[in-house]
Amino acid sequence: MPVKHDLYQDLKISKDTAAKLEGQNGHFLGLVNKYKAADDAVVEAEAKNAIGVSDESLLELKAKRLKIKDQIADYVHQAEKGLSN
């Protein structure tokens, strides 16, 4: 059974930090929303794998999700650098 990914757990971001970043920056919140939509698409495609979603399509969806996740990780890294200065 397909499982949704916990973005913040994967990136080792506390829920408090995530909420703070989401509240401070619309771009960050937009990235998070894009990630959630991409993750939903992957989960749905994995669930439908038995009824015709090609491996290539699934890989493309996963690559899109990973790209967004990398953008979020970069943003968090930059935010953490700014806090430590």
C-alpha cells in the first residue's frame, strides 16, 4: 500500500520550525503545497500501478517530487544560515 511521505520528518525539521517558515514566507508555503500535491500524485499513481500507470510515469512523478523537496531543503538551509548570523 502506498504511503505518503512526511516532508518535515524526512528533512529533520520540527513542526514548530516548519510552521514558523510557512507563516513568514509565502514562497516557502507555496513550495510545501507543491510538494504535498506532488506526493499525492505519487501515492495515487502507486495505488493505480496495477491498472496501467507506467513505470516511466511513476519515475517522472517521483523526480518532480524530489526536485521540490530539494528546493525546500535549500530554502531551510538558507534560513538556518540566516538565523545563525
